[in-house]
Amino acid sequence: MATGILNFRKKSFKHGVHPPEHKSETNGLPIRQFPFAPVIILPMAQHIGAPAEIVVHEGQEVSRGQMLAKAGGYVSVPIHAPVSGVVRKIANVPTISGKMSPGIYLEAFPYSTQVVEEGMPIDLETATPDEILKGIQDAGIVGLGGAAFPTHVKLKVPEGKHCDVLMINGIECEPYLTTDHRVMLEQGEDILTGIKYLMKCTGAERTIIGIEANKKDAAEHLASLIPEGDPVSVEVVPVKYPQGSEKMLITAILGREVPSGGLPIDVHVVVVNVATTAEIGRLLPHGRGIQERVVTITGPGVKKKGNYLIPIGTPLRFVLDEVGVDEKVSEVYMGGPMMGVAVSNLDISIVKGTSGIVVFTEKEVKRPEKVYPCIKCGACVEACPLSLNPSQLGILAKFEEYDTMAEEFNLLDCFECGSCSYVCPSHIPLVQYFRLSKSIVRKRRAAKQNGGNA
Amino acid sequence: MEAMLNRTLNISTSPHITKGSSTDVIMQNVVWALIPVALFAVYSFGMSAFLVIATSVISAVLTEHFLCRISKQESTIGDWSAVITGLLLGLTLPPNFPLWMAFVGGMIAIGLGKFIFGGLGYNVFNPALVGRAVLQAAFPVAITTWFPAFGEGRFTSVSVSTFTAPFMEPAVDGFTGATPLSAFKFDNVTADSMELALGQITGSTGETCALLIILGGIYLAARKMMDWKIPVAILATVFALSGILYLVDSQAYPSPVFMLFSGGLMLGAVFMATDMVASPMTTLGVVVYGAIIGLLTVVIRIWGGLPEGVMYAILLANAISPHIDKMIRPRVYGTTKKKASA
């Protein structure tokens, strides 16, 4: 039955860690539609780049799928109504970063059929690459793996460069999360359609779908759907964190190294998350925009764990109320436990970049852990996927030698995967040091540049 | 929902999970790995050895606690590293070593070997070896006066030198005997390898039973609490170099097996050179570091004025270790060449 190419590999990238996966708790649960919240709260800044600009007014009735805000520039995307209802209020709304963002409070019509209207379809055969890119932007598509970077910007191959491989990222290396796993099992056709659009707009010669060995069923399913002769293959790699990072994935599968400070296109690769690909394949033929996304809601503190199709803008409080939360809840994360952000406010909403909600109880959150001095055991050096020296960087951070960290020890290459903190026996908050150091270095450099220009 | 609303959520920075390893647990395990070695020392040398080891452990822990208190810091004895220092120091001393000298050794090991550098994590040298080096310089006779193993009545009486009054030189002990290394050095007599491996010889308290030291090392390496590449690099270098010499002239030079199992090499290679703080972090760095220790040990033992050279070999390599880490840096992902060392 399987006609597509399916390869199992032994090779991976260097270093990395193996946190307990905890995926079996939700990876067998099919995607279920989540109920509509009575009020949807939509922040306009839910992607990287300029916030979307609101085009509706208070009191206006909107239908599901209607554009509520247009892209605020090239690096920006529009936002669509996830539900038919009325714009109750336009005001600042809280976001996970703690900053307020312009936003829309949308009150759902309780008895509406919630039918989504057809838009202007993007025809795969006749559309030009630029029309496809425009279609992707108009659909409000951003990286659904968590980065929330506008996908059309990433897909635009710069002048003088070319893309030979389109890499579809189905790694999902964060523990607990099974969003991409379920999407691959249930939306295989959408993924293949999405790949066709993506190959056309990037000009890629072939496509590789990268999947970790803990999702063999998904790999086999996708391979079985690929028509014979299509330049699409499925590559299965050994489980290792952080393989879902673009750099690690490219190295694991192609053996190419993205240069320090560079982008995947520098080694002729464009990487797109698998759920993002599925969404492109699902929306573009109908000219619709994103109204909902798949979110894994899991963790020891959740009663009804599962993979849910949740309308964008659903308040977190409503989500947790629906699934039921253990009374000993301690922390709630947006994203996985390795790179996810702890939520400080339940009035924030599910946004396009929310791939999972993980709830930990007092039992899992052990604090305060005693911080010992660095004993130079080298565990972090063995864990860092970029072969940085977190121990040395940590000591330099303590002495506030931020410029040395950046200039001599490649601080700015760190993408904060957390592997060093995960293994550190002295419980040194290395990633937190690096986050802070990076922002200080960036500020200093910006100040220097401004000073030079003035 | 109500419960949810009534609770204050905690926030922390990612990652929100850890592997669960902990520095104090690593240190405790090193202590467990050393216990059989210490027990064998007590079994073979009796009461005197027990008192020497206990004194240096107590001295190291008290010194650490006291120094933390007078510098107005929280006491760090809970991290167990002072216990290791005391144990290692005690295991490198002769069993009949005067207790007051052992106590001074523990104070020096912690004070001079660790505390003045900034405590755990900042020491340049293995603290126990710093203590021993100072003792060797200060009390050259006491530290080379040995006591035979398996003496009659070793559990009921102690060596006459054990309770020497502070600041007094010990009385010459009637039971002193030559260690295999000094016998070779000065009389060109080598001991039987089987006896060496099983500890049927005289020597410092914890240096005599190579087998138990190796078992302790395997335990730590299996739990990933010790870098096995360090002792392997040291022992391989010693074996190779002394093997070449032995092939050249088997009369003048000792056999490589004798070299491996005599003196403090095994204890030094497995438990002291592997001090994480004072050894390099990269694989290549660790191999270079081990090779340097092996080379220096052979050179000092064969051509130096002392019968044993492991201690100085490790101390010298400790001093070089930061430079090894500076020079041998793994290539950072996405860069073409190594950055110039700072």
C-alpha cells in the first residue's frame, strides 16, 4: 500500500538530551472540536512583526472567517473572526509576554450556524508563486510550531539564492505535545496539498518530511498517501531533543550546517512546520483565513487531556474550565515544558502560536532547588546542540562579561532550547542567564549603532 | 474552576523539567565509592588507619564549616565535597601518621586548596592533594614512614606514632617497612603483581587495594558521575611508556604491570585526577590531560628523586587544565573554524 519513500535513519545531530516523552497520554486521542467561548479575546500582536490593524468597529456584526484586522505591513498577517458574533469592545488585551496588545472582544452569537464563507480560492495550477505567497499571508498563516513567524516572509526566497529542499518539520520534540502527531495522522491529504503550494512558491526540487521515531504510525501513514514518483519522501530520525529546531533538523537529515547567524536558505533549505503546511493545504483552496488550531492540552494537572481544535482567541480560563484542572495546580505553560512560557494571567487567549497547554501540579514543580556552584562537570557541554560552552558562558554572565560572551563564545547563536539547564546538576539557571545576556548585548549593539549614526 | 480561580499560579522560566541530577548527590556517590577502599584500609592496617582517615575527614569538614562561618556565608558542608577531600587525604597518608599532622593536613586541604580560591567550583587544584603536598614538604619523615599491613593486634592497639603530641616529631616506629615503590627505587626489588592488586603490601592507607579502587571507579562511571576517560588515559599512558622502557631494558626498569598497581597511581587516576572542577571539560581535553599525568608520573618515578610521582603529576596537570580548555574548544555549530583562544 505504501508507495512513497520512507527511510529510517540512525544518524542525528550532535549532543542533545532525552527528556521523558509523556506523549502516550495524548497521542492516541483524536482531534476534537472545542466549544466556543461566550467571549473571544483576540490580540492583534500574536505573531512576530507588526501587529495587525483593526478594520472593524465596536458594535459591528461579523461572520465567522471574516477579516477583522489587516496585515500591519509586510512582516505581519491579518486576523480573521473565529466565530460569528458581534464586536463588543476594542481595547488593549493581555498577552503572555505581560505586555498589553490592541485587541478585539468578540461576543459569539449563541444560535448561529457558524458556517464559514468561501473566499477567493488560490488555484494551485494557475496561481503564480507570488500569488501563493500573497494567499498565505491573506490566510493569516504564521508558524504554528510555536514561533508564530509570518510564513510568507520565510517562504520568500531572496534574490540570488535558491531552495533545493523543502523540509516539512514533523519532529515535535517537546515532551508532552502531540499536536503535530495527530495532524499528520488526521490531515495527511491537507499536508500533501500544502506541500504542493509550498513547492511551487519556493521552487524546491524535492520535499522531505522529517519525523521522529516515536511517531512511526504518522510516518507510515503519510508515506502511504504520497503518489509514486512524487518528489516527496518521509525520513524518520531517532528521538532526540531539540531536533525540532530548524538547524538541528537540517543537520540530522541533510548533514548540512546552517552558518552561524545565517538562515536555512543559506544552505538551500526552507523549513515549514507540518501543522502550518496542513493549514495552507486546507485554507488556500477555499481562500479562507485561520480561525482555529489544534492544541494539545495535557500534563498531570489536566483531567480531560486531549488534542483539541480550539478557536483562536479562546480565553485560557475558559479552556482550563472546560478540561478540568487538578486543585493542586501550580504552573500552566503555553508550549512544552522545555521551551514553553509559564502563564501568569488566565485572561490571555489561545493564539496562533499556541501548540500546547501543559499543566503541572505542586508535585512536578519542585522549588526552590538549591543552586550549587558550577563544578565544571561538562554535562552542559555534552548537551548543547550547537557545541557552545554553557558552563563558561554561565560564569561570564555571572561576572557581567556580556560582550565577551557574544564575541568569543557565540552567545547569540544560542536559541534557548534549555538542554544545558535541563542537565545541570548544580541547578544553575543557564538559559535564563543567556536570555538576559542576549537582550543586553542586543540593546548595547543597537545603542552603539544609533550613536554611530547620530 | 473555583479551585483554579482561588489559586495563585506560580511562574518560572523554562525549562520546566530537569534531569534530576544534583551536585550533592554526585558528591555523596563519590563518598560511597570510596567507602570500600577505606574499609579495606582499616581491615589491613587496623585501628591506626581508621583514626588517620577519621581525623582528616573531621578536620576537613570542620575547617569548611568554620571558614564559611567566619566569612559570613552559609555553611557548604551539605554539598559533601569536604567529606571527599578529607577521605581522599586520609587515604593517601601512611596508616601510622600522627593524628595531629593529619588534622593539619585537612585544614590545609580545605583552607589553602579550596577556600581561598572561592570554594567549591573555583579550586584550581585537587584540594586533598594540596593538603598532602604541604604535609610531604613539612613532615618528610613521618609521611614516608610505613607500617606493615596485617600486623598482629592491629585492631586492638595503635602505632606508637599515632598519638604523637602536636608539634612534636613522632617516635621512630619499630615496624616501618619499605613500600614496593621505594624498594624498587632504592633496592631495585619489584613486588609480585598479584599481591599489589589485592593489597597484600604496605603503603598509604587507601592505596594498597587496586581492585576495590577500580570497582569504585566503575560504579561512578556507570552512574555517569565520573569521566572514565581520565583514568583510562592516565593508565594507558603509564602502561605504554613504562612498557617501552621495560622492553628496552627489563633489568633497569620496572614492568608496566608493577607500575600500574604500585603506589598511589590507581587511587590518583580514579579518584583524584577525575576531580571535575580541576579537569578539562571536552573529550579531547580530557585525553590530553590524562596523558600528561601519565607521562609525568613515569618521568618522576623513574628519573626523579622521589619514589612516587602521581601527586605532583596530578597537581601540575590541574594547573594546566584551564589552558587545555582554552586551547581545545569544540567547533561551534555553523562556524568554519575555531575562534582564536582568548
